[in-house]
Amino acid sequence: MEITYYEVQIEDYLNHLRDEEHSPATIRQYRHDILCFFSFLGDGELTKEAALSYKEKLEQKYQPVSVNAKLSALNSFFSFIGQEDLKLKFLKIQKSAYCSVEKELSRGEYQRLVKAAKKKKDEKLALLLQTICGTGIRVSEVKYITAKAVYRGEAVIRLKGKTRTILFPKKLQKRLKDYMRREKIIAGPVFITRTGQPLDRSNIWKMMKAICQDAGVDEKKVFPHNLRHLFARCFYAIDKDIAKLADILGHSSINTTRIYIITSGKEHRRRLDALELVS
């Protein structure tokens, strides 16, 4: 069966994802994963055996987490076209009790990033880092940090059919007000480009990566979502209320929030040592 036989259904499915307000990045990834499967299928028939063969190929090439992500795209498409029998089981992955120290951004590293931005007199970046890490917002939600929100002391975020309110720490609110005053920002998004457009994901990534060397922080650790993880760990360390944290982060499931509060192996080892069970 040729790929072109399913081209209309694939396009209908992608339009369905857009209607469901999935992010452009997610839609691109799902499209890529589905087309890769049909490329593997070639002129063969769309059967469960073919799907299982493709799964085996994925297992040989990718890590389990990546395999499951690709299977998720396929399973969603199979459901959409009414062929539930083609859906594949995910690989079982034992969750780690801690994350790798090579991946976790520490409080100290975050503070060095802010300091480096200030030293370069990049007030926008220094404040942007503190806004993301101080509120736990997603990089896609930075556009909701508006002048009106700053004056109110809270931002109303509407994303994927959900609405939640993010409060600003008092220090952050004051610094944002001072910044807006100096930059003569009286309305609209606070963080904008030179042309007045809201900073997007690409802008923010480039800005953050640009100060890694000056801050002495591995750039592999430096991206907006790691600031969100740091916020989650710091909030939970004080409050210990995972349900409240899930609401603040905008998670539908507490299981997702649990991933955010996993500490590094270094912290895990410190707690083991504190047990003093070995003489």
C-alpha cells in the first residue's frame, strides 16, 4: 500500500491536532514520526505485523524514551483513523529515583547565569531568567508577562484550553516595573525584540546559550525548561505540597509533576549519608 493512500488522512490528523491546540513543535514531530513509519512500510500492507516490525527497528536505533515518544505519535494516528487494533504497547521503563547531575541545573549555576547577564549589562536577559525561574512558567508562556500583568501582580495564562493564574514574587514585580519604566514599556508584552515583537522560543534559547561560557555553566544544562524544573524543586522543598505545585505548573496529572521534583544523584547520596545506617 503506497504512502499516498494515507496522505489525506495524515493531513486530516494534523489539522485535528491544530484544532486541539497542540504546539507547532509537537505537530511537526508527530508528522515526522508518522511519515517515517510509512516510509518504512513502503509498498507493504498496513498490518499489526508491519507495525511490530517497525517497533523492533526503533528499539534497535533509539533509547526507550524516544521509542515510546514515536509510538505515542503512531498510536494517536491509528486511533484517529479508527484502527485501534494497530496500536502498539509502550516499552516499560523503570523510573529513576534521581536525575543525572549532568542534566540538572543547580541553584548556584542559575545564580551564576543571572550574575553573568548582569555583568554583560543585559538587563533583559537577567530579568527574563528570573521571571521564568521565579514563577515556573513555560517558555511559550513568556508572552503572557505583560505590563498589565506586572501592575496587577499576576498573569493569567491561557494555553491548550486551560486557564491558570501565576503570581509574581514582590521583588520580581518591583524589578519588572523598574525595567518597564526605563524601557518605556506601558502596554503589551514586557519581553520583546528590537522590532517590538514578543520574544519567542528561539530568541530566548539563543540569549541563554550566549552567556553559558561567561557563567561557567555547561550549555547542555541551560534551556528554559530547566529553569522551570529548578522552580519546581525549590518550591516543593519548602511547601511539600505536590498538588499545589501541579496547579501552579499547569499539570493535569501529579505524575507529571513528580518528574519535575526529582533531585540529582548528588542530593540523593547526601540524603543516604544523612541516614547514618553504615558504621
